Amino acid sequence: MKKWAFLLACCLLSGCAKHAPASSSDVRIIYPKAEEIAYTQTDSSMNALRVQKDQVYQGNLVLINSDYAVHPEGVQTDIVALSSHRELVNGFGLLDNSIELSQRVAEQFGKMVAAAAKDDVNHFIISSGYRDLEKQDQLYQEKGTDYALPAGKSEHNLGLALDIGSSLESMDQAPEGKWLKQHAADYGFILRYPKDKTKITGIQYEPWHFRYVGLPHSKIMQSNNLTLEEYLGWLKEHKTVYVNVEGQRYEITYKDVPRETAFQIPVDHTYELSGDNQDGVIATIYL
């Protein structure tokens, strides 16, 4: 058995790791001891993945708020005008033809809408998606601080956030809003500005604003009622956690990146990297 697999098996079976409470039975978190993740670069079952400083500013988990602005590296490179890609607009409407979004995020949104339709929830509208800095500044000048954020301080400048509406009624009352509150995390989305977290996010409750962070992060946040700010702080505190989410096992590791650092990645395993837009990078490994 390879070293990383052996260590993980010991962690899971011996009961020596600390288990974190979670409100959902399909999310299980294990905090390993330091010696259980002490990989070495000479281990033939591992690859050393070197990460540069610019990775801090890009990825699904970057934090954008009044303290942390969007870096050019963080803007998604697959931004498309949804009205020009009708294959992406199935089962929902667009408020207008100018709406843009990351193609990858639009594809995930389409899968989510298709799942909602099976529950007879099918009146979704995207009212806003990606905005460049010029458009964000124009909105800020027109609406002011109560309704908009300065250019570079809005998640809409990333391409990972979208405002979702219903053609029936307001999202805090509509079936679409209620369905998303329960199921959005299954598809990698979070309600970014919850009603009970305004002191943490600094933003008033927005039942329409959803952010793509990807799996398993969305499920962990939902299960433990964490905002993105709280989740990144939790990862920074624990450094490495093992997570089982609906039958899939993950290793999630946070590292500070002063200039360059390295992650130990099991050979032939899928992984994703994301910066936090602050100090570090998170590696998510599919085990």
C-alpha cells in the first residue's frame, strides 16, 4: 500500500484523528495528526507540486470583499455572453442579452436548474453575472454604496458570481429561492450573503446572490453554516483535513505562500488549486 494511502487508512480506522461535528450526514470531516501527513519529497508515490505566489489570487475560493480586491489573475478566462451560447441557456431566462458569466459556471448552473425542474421548480432567471471594472464603476456611481460595491471589490468582477431571480416572486419567497437554499451546495454554489452573517460578510442579506466555490467546499460550508470568510479561516487554522462528501473522499490542505511553496500530490490523482486572495493556497485532492 502506498504511503499516503496507508497513513490515511490508519487515520480513518484507528480513531486517533479528531472528528468535527457536521449538521449533514453526507459530510464527514476528520482532522489528522501532524505525523499522519508528514510526506517526504522522496516518497515515490508522491509528486512535489511547486506553487508560485500568483496562485494566491486565482481559483474558486478567492475571497473578494472590501478588504481584498480582485487581481487580474483572478478573473475567469472563459467569460462568455450567455445569449450567444444558447446551449448554455436551457431551462432559465436572462434578464437581458448582455449578461456574461464563466462558461464553466454556466454549465454547472444549467445542471442545477435541470435538477430543480425535476422537482417542478422551473422559473429561474439570471439577472446579473460577470461585470468588468468599467461596468462595476458605472453601477457604483449610479447606485451608491447601499446598492453596489466599488470596482474590483465585487465578486461580479470575477465571473464566479451571479444574481439569480424568479419570474414568480422575490427570491426570499419564491420556490426557486427555497430550492437553492437547500440544494445549491450540491452543485458547488453557496448563498454568499446569508441573513445571519451580515457582521461577517459586511454585506446585507442578498437571497439572490450565489457564488460558485466548487465541491466539496460548498457542501462543507453548508453543513457547518460557514461563510466563505469563515471557511477560509477554518482551513487556515487546521491546515489539512480529510473529508468524505457523499461517498467521495478528499484531502484539503492549506499552505501559506510567501513566494513559492510545494504540495505533495499522490501520483495519478486529480487535484485542484485555489488561492484565498490573502496569504495562501488550498489544494483539494480527490482520493
